[in-house]
Amino acid sequence: MNQFPFQPRDLEGPVFNEPWEAQAFSLVIALHEQGSFTWEEWATTLSAEISRAQSQGDPDLGDSYYQHWLCALEKISASKNICSYPEMATRKSLWIAAYAHTPHGKPIELSAAEKEVGGRG
């Protein structure tokens, strides 16, 4: 991991920079463990996503690794019919609305978005 100067680390090694990174990591592990895809399928999908990003100019310093992880998770989820891109877009919109309608300092819950968009959830 020393080759990635912007990958966050502590004394024990790499750490997550943001909570969403840990959540995306955990979701991949859980989906793999329940048999949604093999580890080889995951590694191939993640590798392709990293290669795609590098071909578009990502310097691959480690700070964008979990962005690639998330994009690969979306791609494998769609290809395995776990969740479609329209479903992902709807859920993202709901979380954005929930964030926008949650008072500062309060936990963000989808119920805040459901009030705003008429009970969708």
C-alpha cells in the first residue's frame, strides 16, 4: 500500500476515509458471502473499473480507490440483477432529498425524503 500516497492510513495500515467507503466495502463482502457473485467476478469487475478510470486520467494515487469500488459495485449489481440502475438512481435521489430535509445534527433517515416526495421509499 506504500505505492498509494493519498490512501488514508493509521499505524496498522489502510483505513477508510469516509463511512460510505466502509459501507460499500461491507456490502460487497455481504453480497459475495450470500453467493450473489464469486470473488473472481468481483475482482474482474473492480479491475475493469480501475483500468477504465486510469484510461480516463485517474492518477491512481489511492484517494479514489473506493470511488472505483462503488462504481464496480453498481456495475456488478446491475449485471447480476441485484439492483437496476433506475432503482439505484431512485434511491440516490431519495437519500439526497432526505439529506436536504434533515435538520443539522440529526441522523439522516429516508423518512425525511418520503415526506418530501409523497411517500416513495
